Amino acid sequence: MKKTFNFGIACTLLLASSMLFAQTEENPWAVSIGANLISIQDDAVDGGTNFGVPAVSLSRYIAGGFSLGTQFASNNIKDTPTDGNDLNYYSIDGIVKYNLGKSEKVLPYLFAGYGFTNFSEGEIESDGLFPSSEVSRTVLGGAGVNVRLTDNLKANVSASYRSSSENYAYNHLQHTVGVSYIFGANDADKDGVSDKKDVCPDVPGLKEFDGCPDTDGDGIPDNKDACPEEAGKAELNGCPDADDDGIADAEDACPNAAGSAEMNGCPDTDSDGVADKDDKCPEEAGAMENDGCPWKDSDNDGVLDKDDACPEEAGDAANNGCPANPKELTDLFSEESTVIYFTAASADISGDASSLISKLTELLKKYPNAEINVNGHASSDGSKGYNQKLSEKRAEAVKAALIVGGIDGSKINAVGYGEDKPVQSNATMKGRAANRRVDFDRKVEITVE
């Protein structure tokens, strides 16, 4: 009855364990030390149960859940045989162990082995640990469980049945309780991947990603994911692409509208090279420098307003969009009032001519390519040579006034005709006054470059 009770205690200890730390390829070596409980299973023996120390073992993980090792136990069994003498107990065995499953909390195991057991009465007088006359060959089998205490330390309990049929030996149960220290790689982040194989040893991760996490669950580990907190595509290094245009949202100027790489992810509906977001005319092809809109041709003369010197007046391309003879200028020069008069022997422009100079200046600014002829005249007073020079001075004075007003001097041709083109007779004072002039008659030539 006592034997059955002791075996039940051992089984209860095995099943009470709740944590695991097993030997693996990364943690192959384990050394254990503890106490053992021996219970003799022989009807001819009244007693035979006792705790003793030590129980030590050394094992190494091989593969597929299997470990190989050796174990040694020592005990002193009180008042066991019928003659009342104590028994000294020693055993040494070779063990094969197999882990049952790969649970991360509880790892029971089975083991079997072959070894030698010594039951001897009193003091051993023979030399050596196992005198040959008292050593029995032993076959054993049992079960155990490991309990994780720290990364490298575990508690261990086991129970085995040992068959020793030779003289000086008994069939018996051997139970052990102890602690084991595991040698090998650590697992700092407790993710089940040893630091030796863990690409991310300080962050808990997944075995399929070599110990690295996948925060956004997109199948790309964080250490290879450019956007670890946003689910994305493998071809974009784990970054999202909301509009599915092949450009990651972080680099897409228009993340919600499919576009092209050339447009930084934005669409270009009219294919004019200006992205819709910057195109003021997104459905009509235009010029980049005109915000994506086509250039206007207000006067429909084939010359765009940007190149048209006369955008409101139809002209010729050869004349920069202006007509060959701008009507406003020809009308002005057709008026009889378009004359500037001078006093005798003078080239000074009077104040009365300022309004005409101003009006002419504004028109020439409107038609900057227009080229005009300014004609200077004189009366017959004085010599003919003197009058020629005076007429030239008068034409140059008008040209100078126009230049001061902002007109390009290269567009003004000043010509002096002396007294050769009178409009009235020089025989009268009134006629001579009318001949001292600069005029723009109908025959003036107006050219536009």
C-alpha cells in the first residue's frame, strides 16, 4: 500500500507542472541535480522507501524531440530487507528521452534506458563504486516533465520503473525531483526564437519572420517594411497605395486619384504635361507656362495673344500680328490738325503742340513696331541752305520729343525738306507762317516690322 501511495505522489508532482523550458537545437545541453526517491517493488521486502541525494544527470538534445544522456543516483534505504539491515543504493544509466509535443507551457516526456544498479548491505569494502558481485544490469522506462523557472533554469520531476532481476538487486521505482540548467542560446524577447537565430532579438516577433514582428499584418516583417504600421504591398516595400497606381501614398502627390510616375502619381486628363491638380484647363490641352490652358488669339489672326503686338486687331504674322497700316495711325495722319508749327528761324516746339505729341506718343506705344516719317519744312526766308538745315532741326526736335515720351528712336525717320514743299505761297506773311512746320500728311509711309 505504501509503495502505491509513493508512486501516486510522484505522478501528482509530474502533472502539477505548468511551465516549460525544454532542450532544443539552440539550447542543446542540460545538467540536472536533485534528490531521488527509491521504492523497492518486491513482496519479500517489508520496507524499502527512502529519499536520498544526489540525483545528477547530463543530457544533450539530438533532433526531432530526442535527447541522449546519462544519470547517476545515490540513496540509503533504511530497514528494508527482512534481516533489518540498511541498503546502500547506487545507479548509473544511459538514457534516451523523447519530448511529447512542442507546447510552450507544459512539456512532458518519456524516457528509457539501460544501466547498472547496486544494492549492498552495510559498508562497501570492495574497491570501486560498483563491486562486480553486487551490481545488477537494469532496464528502465518512465516519464517526466520540465518546469520553466528562468530562461536557463527549469524544475524537473520524473518517475521510472527499473527492472533488476539479478542477485543482490530488486525491481524498484525511482523518482527524482531537481533543477536543470540549460546551456545554449537565450531568447531575450521571449518569442520562441533563440537570440542566435532571431533577426530582431529585442522585439517579440514571429517564427516565420525569423523572430521579427509584423505590426500591420501585411505579411511583410517590420524590419523589411517601409510602412510598418500601415498594411501595404510587397512591391512597395509594405507601403499602401490607395489609388492602386503603383506609387506609394507617401510619395503620391494625388494618393486618391490614379496617375502616372511622371506626374508624381497625379492624373493628366488632357495629356498636356500639366497634372490636373495644377491645370486650370484639365480637359483641354494647353501650355505649361499658361497653367495648362491653350493660348488665346483674341483677334483670330493666327498670332497668339502672347506673341501678338496688336492682340485686339487682326494682322499678319509677318508683322507680329499687327496690320501693315494701323488704321488709328493713318486716320490721325489724315487730319489737317496733325501739324506742328514753328516761329521764324526757330526749331523750338511750342506748348500748343504738346497735346498732339502726347496723342501720337500713345498711339506709337500701342503699335510699338510702327515706323513713321517725320517731315520738317521751312519758309523761303533766308538762304536755301539755311532753310534746309532749319527744316532738319525741326524734324529732329519732334523726334526728340517722341523719344522723351518713350518711343523707340529707331522707329522714327526725321527728314528735312527745306523750303521745297510749301503748302502756301511764301509771298505773304500768312503763307510763310504756314510753311514753318512739321507735318504728317497722307503720304507718310508707315511700316510695321
